[in-house]
Amino acid sequence: MPEPEAIRGLSASPGRASGPLFTVEEEPQPWSPDVEAATSEAVAAVAERVARQLEDLAGDRRDRAPDAAAILEAQALMARDPALQAAVDESLAAGRGAPAAIAEATESYATRLEQTEDAYLAARAADVREVGRLLLAGLTGRPPSRLAGLAEPSVVLARELTPADTLAAEPGSIVAFVTESGGTTSHVAIVARELGIPAVVGAAGALAAARRAAATGALVDGTAGTVSWLGPEELLKEDSGAGRELVALDLDAAPVPIMANAGSVAAVRAAADLRLQGVGLFRTEFLFLSRPDPPGEEEQAETYEVACALMAPYPVVVRTLDAGSDKRLPYLPVAGEPNPALGRRGVRLWLANEGLRDPQVRALARTAAGHENLWVMVPMVGASEEMREVRDLFEDAGRRRGRTPPLGMMVELPATAVALDRFGGLIDFVSIGTNDLVQYALGADRELEWPPYLSEFNPGALRLIAEAVRSAHRVDVKVGVCGELAGRPEGAVFLVGLGVDSLSLGAASAGPVVRALSRTGVEGCREAARAALEAGSAEEALALLS
């Protein structure tokens, strides 16, 4: 076969895997006369069927991938949107066939969303287009997932993939993803990270390169963001079939505790199976999103208790509800804020809504009474007055239950990062959320793709993170990091060099991070961090840390 041609893209989910290729080819489908002549009633029936399929799939996969399940449920709502059906009806009345009417209606709807000033709504345009694809598939009787023919564990290669594609596949049938489009915050990246599957996105030209190489398989390095093509012989050498690199983690080699970010009880169980040293971020949004009303005290307490029991004796840091901005709750009225990212979100929204706040406080206090490894963390804190109000709530509940859990906060705002010494007596620990901290420091929406100089490795961003660590240590407060930077080997080296006390990351990132830290050593991390803080550019800092 021709000399293999390596392709470089973006690292969407770390890890290394090889296997036979399953290629999703995008070929125009001819429409039968029956499909062209489909009526408004037929399209409405298909839309209802698609909505139910999406809801069923979300329910089946929620434990494994709660964020992706929420995307599917949002798409189900779109499929039932009367405005979309009305637009289809208008096109049908104008004499267009059903496929053209669906395509026209969904594209018009998506374009209108993209033109709004609401960043959340604009980001939903891709979901509307996906609903259009699903409607067309439903009209023709094709399965909603383009991976329906996947028969063995494989590397999936496509121009783009959707949650309906990826979650419909049987667990274990996908060993890696490669897509030509998308960024590190795209749907396929979210799914891959939640499932712990290596993924490379934004690999332009990958489909054509695989054809040129006559590839039958691929080796995907999700950490480096590269794809190498394999022929039959090379594929056999890569362990006679598909497989994901399984790393026996030597956590004793890491100079700080390596903890997990988790968004479900299933993710906590996976972290415990890997023997990670706690859960540094247990997101509670999965309990609140995609439902008609908020969860009660009983449901929440049961979830927190199971998570703590699974991870004992290591800590489980439960973050109070972090909603608002792009995480909207269907049972709360929309505030109509001009800029939701700077509006009522995180602790601001939580404190202002007793129906969200009080049951969660009671459930956490109840759990803390029976599980000493429960810690509580508050998101998006901007002022000490907010933490004073939160502490009063938990201390009051703790007096009734007999124990107040350790109470901390996330550092996501620049004003907080440089003034943590003003929170002395109010917090027992902090965790730096580098994603939002860098977004607000650079004024660069993290949902968009930016060049390296607007990344975490920007010199100003690195110095801000360093100041946050110094500021916390001045008042003897432990500092963890739970943002994406902790899950990158270069970022982990920098953070340990600053003196952080723990790292919390996606389970799939643990192997590369532990290996990088054990190779570098504490003193090597310190030297690398000092050099990075003196670097003149993000590229230089990243090169030094690499």
C-alpha cells in the first residue's frame, strides 16, 4: 500500500487507540416519489417518532453520558416545535416536495438562531440542522444513526458526527473518533470525553487521505491530535484488532492527588475503578436539567450518598447547582438578560431561588452527617458577601444535622483569583476552574475556537492562575484545579510547578497526566513553571512545558 499519510487535527479526548476503519460516507440520497409526496401529517408523525427516539436514547445513555443525553433531549424539543412544523407546512403549500420543505425550514430556522445576539441560541443552530437530518432519515425509513452498520470495535471516521450517531452505537463498538469538522467543544468531543474514548476533531482532509492510503485501519492518538493510517499488516501488528490503550496508573508516582471530574454516578464508579484519589468536581447539573421540575431533597441525597460510598475514603467535592448562561432550566423563567454569560448564573442564580437552593442544602447536609468524605463547592463566586451567605446556610443546616462539610469555592473570575486572601475564614479550600477563568480574563468565549495566544497558555492567563495559587496559600487554603488545563500533560506540569495541592480531570486524561508528572518530577515541574511564566508568548510557554 502507499506510504501512510499522517493527519493532524485537534485533541478532543486524550488516549491512544487502534482498530479497523468504519467510514461514514456522505452521499446524496435519491428521494422516492412517496417521500417527495409526503404530506404535512406524515411529516408531523415522523417528527413525533424522531422526538421519542431521541428521548429513549437519552434515557438509555444518561448514566454514561449525561451532557450528551441533555443535548438529545433538547433536540427532541426542537423536533416537536410547532414553529418548525409551520415552516414545513408553508413550504409544502408552496409546492415543494417534503425533503426540500424540511431542508428549507430547518435551514431557515438555524440561520435565524445564528443571527441572534444570544450566544446560547446561536449555538443551537447545529442542533436544528441535526433535527432536519433526522426528519429526512425518518421519512425514508433509514436508521437515525449513521453508525447502524458498525459490526465490530472500530475507529469511526466521518466529516462530522452527532450525539444521535455516537450514542446509538453499542457500548464498546467505538474505540476512537476522527472527524474532519468540529472543535474541542463540539458535540462529538463532549461525547468522547464523557465516554473516555480517544478523539481527534478538525482533521481536515482525513477522508480523502484515508482513501489515498487505501487504509483499512487507523491509529488515533487523541492526546497528540494525530491519526496514522494502517493497512491489513500494520493493523495486525497493532494487537490483531481494535483496542484502546489501557494504562495501569501508578498514582504513587504523581506528586499530588489525581482526582476525577464527574457528571454522573456512573462516572464516579469509573473513577473508583481506576483507583483515582477522589472526585474533585461532582457536577450536579445532571439532576436538574432536562426535566419539568427540580429534584427534591430525597432524590439528591440518594445520589450524593451513593457517590460518597463509591469513592470512600477519598473526598467527593460536590458542586452546588451551576446553572444559568448556557445551562438553562426549563422550569425557571428566562430572565431576558442581554448577556447571559455575565448575568445571573452559578451562585447568583442559586441564592436567588429558594426552590433550587434549600433542598440541595438539606440534601448535602444530610449526606455530610453520614459521609465524612463529602465536601461542598460553590461556583462562580465574585464577592465574599456571597460566600458569607452560603456559609451561613450550610452552618445552619449543619447544626441541625450534626456536621457542616468542608466548604469551598471555584475560582472562575479574575477579581476572585487575585483576592482569595479576602475570603479567609469563609472557605476551607478552592478549586480553580481554568475554563471560565481564562474566558473572562481574555474576553474570549470558550465555546469558540481561538488561536493559541487566546488559550490558557497566554502569558497573562498563566500569571493570573499563578497569582490565584499564591493568593490562596497566603491564607493557608488548599488549592485544586478542575479545569481543562489540569487534564493536559503540559498544563499539569505547570500547575504542579506552581504548588497546587490536587488535580481533577476527566478519567481518560489520567494516564497521560500521571506519566508526564512522574517523568518530570516536582523540581522539574517547578523549573518548567518558572520558565513558562517568563515566556513571551503562548507558543513559547507551551513549547517549554512540552
